[in-house]
Amino acid sequence: MEKPSIILLFDGYCVLCNATVDFVLKQDKKNKITVGAMQSPEGQRVLHHYGLPSTYQESVVLIYNRKIHLGSSAALRLARSLGGGWTLFYPLIFIPQGWRDRIYHWIGTNRYAWFGKNNSCRTPSKEDANRFLQLDQPL
């Protein structure tokens, strides 16, 4: 199986995160982004490979060119990866990371209260299964 160029790990229980994944899968016309829930065996493998604890859920995790990006940096790189008008958000990367991450983490801390939490972790639908991480994929 071919190595994905971009891997996005998300909190599989988070309603906001799942909506974001739905959006990413719809917008990524070239199918260059592979997604996976952090809580899945595949997600756990990526977390371990990149030195994050198995309990990590502080932010989305973006692996881009085999480099890990977290927090607001991950979100902005993801927007750039989607292409089109979404690339207009990328210049926000020049705002100091501490400021960006404060806002990102404020939303992340409140995501369950504001958007809800699913009772079970997301699993891929048949239509999206080829867009989700597989255990045998190279990292």
C-alpha cells in the first residue's frame, strides 16, 4: 500500500472533530489526506511512532512529510493542504504560535461542552474506508 502524503489524527469521540473529518474528506478532492481516530489501533500506532502518549487528545495531529504538527499549526497546515480558498488561512501561521495555540486550546478544552461527545469512537463507513489509516501503512 502506498504511503499517504498527509495523515490527520482526530479525537474519534468528539462531534466537532468528526464534523471536521467529514469536511476534510469532502474537500480533499485529490485524496491525499488519510485520516484516523487517535483511539483506533492505527491511530495509536502513529501516536507511538511520533512519541506521543497513547492518551494524547490535546489537538489534532497532522503528519506532513513525516513531520508532526500539533495545535493551530496542524490546523493551518491542514487548511493549506486542502487547497482552493482554504489556503488563504495559512498566512495566519505568522501570528506567534503561543497566541494561536491559546485560541486553539480554548476551543479544544470546550469542544465536548459546546458540540457534544459521541458514545463510541468513529469507525469508517464503507464509502470512506479507503481514506482511513490501515495498520499496514508505512509511516
